Amino acid sequence: MKKLIGLSVIGFLVVMSSCTKNVTRVVCVGDSITEGYGLAVQSKTGYPVVLDSILGPGYTVLNSGRSATTLQKKGDFPYWICKEFSNDFAFKPNIMVIMLGTNDTKPYNWNAGRYEKDYQALIDTFRTIPTHPQIYLCLPVPVFKTKWGINDSTVVNGVIPIVKKLAKTNRLPVIDLYDGMLNQGANFTDSIHPNEQAAKVMAGFIAKEIEK
């Protein structure tokens, strides 16, 4: 039943977008950082919601984050198997913002070769969407303290170099949320997830890149 409701919401958004002239559809792909884990009201203060507000009436933004997901297909909870992955296609996006990799840094998940291969597969798969969306690759936000196995060392030495390499290979723009959020440690109350203030800062960085 929840799946049917979710698909109905996506369908409604697409219909509403098609009825509004020149509305650009943006989908934010990610994990709990995108979904808004830890925020009092995800539906109002998650970064995709704030992004929608910043971009204004010419855009509609879908929060397609799913907590705990990995980019790797053999991770402990692959984004590939979630309903959000299907929603990405149903939404018919014009722009896709991808930020996946934080959960991949857990020692039992991390495999650099697999991460690169599966990230390329994700890019290739999203490029089959008929709307031919512009894809933005995000460098993950910093991990201010190792928790649940998530660690900054693998973000810096593993995830970020691969994302930069894939962006260059595929000629895709990069949004550097790592350096951009380094001064926001106090606004990551559990050292992993942004609070409302940090979510606003993230949204601002992403909006600036989209509006270039």
C-alpha cells in the first residue's frame, strides 16, 4: 500500500509539472543525508525541500534519498533495490543530483573497484531516462567522527578520487560538498548527518551550481 501511495505521489508531481510551463524537474538521489535523517520534520527541512524553495517556482524538486543505502550493488543495502530508484525514472527528471558513498565507506562494504564500476553503471542507467537529465555528482559531506563504520579516511582517499575521476570521464559537473561543509562540524550533531542549518547550507551550494 505504501508503495502505491508513493507512486501516486510521483505521478501527481509529474502531472502537475507538465501542467506548468517550463518547470524543471530535479531529483536528489542519496542516502540518509539526503533523506533528512535526524531532522525534526524531514518534509520541511531536508536539503531537497530547501533546494526547492531556493530554486523557486521554475523548479520542482523530489527528495529521493533513502537512509542506509549504498551505491555498491553488493553493499548491505543497495540503493538499486529501493523504491526510490524506481521513482527516479517515474519522475522524468531534467536534473539529477547524486550523493551516494557515505555508507559505502563502512569497512565491510568498501571495495574501490566495485564502487567505481557500480557508480559508472548508475550513470549509464540514469542516462537512459528519456528526458536526458543533466547529472551532477556530489562529493560527500565530511565525516566529522567515525560512527557505525562510516569514516572520513575512506571518503577522502577512496570515494572522492573515484567521483572526480568518473566526473572527468563522463564530462559531468561536480558539486564539492566536502570542502563546502568542512566548517559546519558543529551543525552535524551526530558527526554524520546535517541539522537544519547545515541542510540549508548544502541546499545553497547545490542551488548555486544548478543556477550557473
